[in-house]
Amino acid sequence: MARPDESTHLSMNETASTIDGLEPLRVLHPQSVTDLGEYTRDASKDAQAVYPLGGRTMVGYGFQPSRPGIAVDVRGLERIIDYPARDMTITVQAGLTIAKLQEILAVENQRLPVDVPLPDRATLGGALAVNVSGPRRYGFGTFRDYVIGISVINDQGQETKAGGRVVKNVAGYDLCKLYVGSLGTLGIITQVTLKLKPRPERSTIIGLACSTAQLEALLDALQRTRTRPVCITLLNDRATGTLLEPAQAALPEKEGWLVLVGFEDNAEAVAWQVQQLQAELSSFGLAACQEWTDAGAEPIWRALTDFPHPRDAALSFKANILPRHIAALAALAASFPERLHLQVHAGNGILHGHVMGDLTLERAQTMLRSLLETATAGQGNLIVYHCPPSWKPVLPIWGAPRADAWLMRAIKQKLDPCGIFNPGRFVDGI
């Protein structure tokens, strides 16, 4: 049986020396790309695995490492290489934290509109490797929409580059998108060029309490709205009570949902959209029970973004499905007797769930099997991103087997023929 105090969650690994249970042979701290290249080249000669580390916020993703190796902490690579603010692009090293990056951009009234959990610790390279996203994915997309250039250390310790520093690049293979979400299995990201967005004049979130019976019709209406929300996120009653209590959110009824709809634009556009949405939803007998704007909305955005990283979960998973089926998946997840805390990014068909309290392996298997069957029936999948390491061999860590796993292996063989980067951790044990 797993208990929260017995299985350290991803967000608790700041001082841990292990990589998901594996003690590295040594931990190296390169202060330059040259250092990193030398460490990688030496490891390759000795056939040692190389495990990239950043802020350790996502160190538990994937399977356990398949063999011993060195850990390389890239947080020493944090330089700003180029920031032509008028071009709305920036080139930085991958060890820079997300919080520091956003702080630099804010001086020019710009931002990278991708929500990353624990931004004070999360590094840009780690966030790219996992391709994290959050509540505003519905309006702004993911890292793959913003990376226009990338540099990577290969298995020979050489720095290779893809893309460039301008938004309009020449034609060719888009390796930038390939490296994003590859879990560090194709090389170590050293430098990234990003396109940026202006900071919005106004940011507003409205909250609506909704019963499970109303949910499907409400989500259908939100998909057809004349407004342009950047976020449509649901919290079940348990998640609302723990996540948003500091903000004094109006709680939904037991077994109900708090629907959070976010708008970001100039002040006039946001005001019109809030008014328009309330008019559209009046036919449901629903009205906004809470509204947060600008500084008042910021803690809500942060709480929603950090939801995947609670400190006391026994099991954490993410399921995705076609958005038109998300209400059914959410209802299934809410029906389990375990104390699930649920967050649903309804516009993208993504559900995050945490089991709080004691949990047996058998119950975890039963629950995940049911969720995975429903997700795959709706052209989706499921991944488990936190559980006791000893459970990983028997849980669907990366969900259903992939028909394109052969292609992923072929790419791995081409870009990392020595097989040294994060071996065994990705899909199909890549």
C-alpha cells in the first residue's frame, strides 16, 4: 500500500540525489556548453548513461532508468544569448528557470504564454523535454508553438542546431518539435529560441458552480460560444476545496464542479466577452459565482498551473480524450470511491487526477485500467506521472502500446546511436 508520506512526489525531490530510485554514479555540474560536451563525450566512451537534470520538478516522469549512469545538472547554463525585444523573440540557455525568463520578459511587457508548474525551480530545458502545459493551453498552445530554434548536445558531445532566431525559418525537417516532449532521450537541450507574446492588458477568470448533470451541455455551449476563452478548466469539489480556499472561491455542491473560464485581451474585449458569456449561459440558469481580475486572478492561475504537483498524492495521472468526450471521462474519474482530486482542461480534453490517502497497487491497477479503456475508446490515452517506483513495471506508465513505437525507436537510433540519453525511461522503454 502506498501512503503519501512514503512515496516522495515529484515536487519534493529538490534535494534528492536519486533519479526515480536510481543513485547516479556521480552528479556533474557543467558551467558551459563546452563542459557539458566533454562530460557527455567521456560518458559515451565509457558506455555510461547520461541523465539530464534541471529543477527536478519532473524527475519522476516515465519508467525508472534502465542502467546506471551519470547525472548532469544543467542549471549552470542560464545565460541570455540574445533578446531583440522588437522582434518578439529571445534566445536563452536551457538551464534558466521559467520564473527568471518571465521576469526578464516582463520588463519589455512580453511573456511566454505557456503555463509551467513550479516556475521558480523548473528549467526551460526540463519543461521542453516533458512538453508541459497548463490551463491556458486552450488559448495559447504548447511549447511546440513557440520554439523556433534549438541547440542540443548529441551522444558524441557535439552541439547540433535546428531552426534559427527568426520566426520565418527555411523549409526542412522541424527538429525543434521533435526534441520538445522527447524526455531528454534524443540529446540534452542547451539553448532555445522562442517567439513571444505581449502581456495582456486585462486577465479575468469567472467561476461557475455546475452539477454533474449539467456538465456535458455546459461544455458543449462553451465550445460554441462567440467568445474566445483562453482557458476552460473544471475542478471537482475536492480539488476546489483544497486548491482555491485561499482565494475564497465559491465551492460547488458535493459531487459537483467549479467551471473556470479565463479571458485575456485588452480591457474592452475582456469586458465584452465576460458579459457575452454570462448572457449565453443564462439559459442554463447559471451565473458567475465568482470573478477574479488581474492581480486577483494571478493566484488562481498559479494554483491551476501547479495542480499536477501536490505534496501528498499516492498516485497522479493525466488522461486525454477528444474534447467532446471529456465530460464522460470526468464523470468516470469522479465516480471512484478513492479521494480523487480532479482538474479538467475541457477545451483540450485533458484530465489530471490525484489519489490522496492510502492506495493499494490492486486498486490503482483497476482504476487506471478503467480510465485507460475509456480514454482510448475516445481516441486518447493516459500516462501515470507519479507513483511508487516499485509499481512502475506493472502500471500503464505511458498508457496503451503505440503503433508508431517502431518509428520512435528508429529516430532514437539515428539521433542517439550510442543509446546513452535517459535510457529506458520513455515510451516502450526507449
